[in-house]
Amino acid sequence: MNDGRQDGLIYFRDGDLIAESGEARVYRMITNGNEELFLEIGQGHTLWAHSMEWEDYVFQLKGRPHGECLEIGLGLGVASRYILSCPKVENLTTIEVNKDVIEVQAKINPIEDKWGMISFSDRHTIYNAEGLAYMYATKKKYDFVFIDCYDRIDEETLPLIADMAFAAKRLLKEGGEVVGWFDKFTTEDFVTPFFNIFKDDFVI
């Protein structure tokens, strides 16, 4: 996860607080001539998401979302907007465990439209729930599932990611696909284990 430092600037010191709800806060800051947003959750200036992630999602997902989609984790809604921009996507359901994140996202939704990202619409539904619990409770099937509810990939998060991927595969329609967000700062030891989780023959 990016630490929020750009050209020597720090989002919570040099940026403007533009929205907050409970423990979730969104800052706006000019970096490299561009206006960016940063989502902070909890104490200690824990950066959880930023608007610069758009290009990462474009690169990682490569237009694969299609049909009825499920997303685990909302953040700033950047991935949601990318998924909804894919021409073959019919609708998107996003599951977010933190109610404050959902509420602060609603406050900045009009602001984010200035980036030309597609707006939330009647094709997007957000539920406040725990992702794993939702996937085991729902009877709905999906064409594409994107798991993006962790902030790093290491020995602590890999078991959770594996559990999530296993649950998600149960929800797939024929020809469906599960993809997990890949942190480009992941150390080499965890790269192959991470991608193996999303192979069809992976067993927990």
C-alpha cells in the first residue's frame, strides 16, 4: 500500500480533510500537479486506499469483469468504478464490512466524478456485511468476483485470502472467474503462493 508520500508531501499533513464518518477520513491533496484522494481508517494515519489506484486496477483486471459481478471491499470506490466501466458488466454488488467507509464514500461520490470515473448507479448495490459471511450465506451466483479487502500479502493475510477465494469459487456461474487484488510491493516469497490461490485446482 502506498504510504501517502508524494514529492515529499504527506496527505494528512499537507492535504485537506474533505469528508469523514466515524473512523474513516478522506483527504484531498495536489501531488505531481494532480488532485488525489486518500482514504484513512482508524488511528495512526492508516492509509487504506487512494484514487491513484485506478491504473493498477486497469492493469490487473484488464477488462475481465463481465456479467454479474461481486466485489469484496469498497475503499474509495475506485475498483467499483472501473468494474462498472467495463462494457460487458451488467451489475456490481460490493460488500464492505466498515459502515464508516460506506458513509464517507457516499459523501465524496460527487467529488470523484471529476476524474471521469463512472458514477454509482442503479447497476451498483453496496451491502454493509462481512465478505466471507456474505459469500457463504448468499444463494446468488456471479460471473466475476474481485476480492480486495486486505492491505498486503504476507504470511498473515494469505490464509484469509485463500478462505475468501475458496468461498468465492462456490458462487461462480459456469465460466466465471475469481481475481484477487495484487499488491505490487509483495515480497517474492509470497507472489507464487498468492497467484496459486486463484487457480482452479487450488485446495485449502
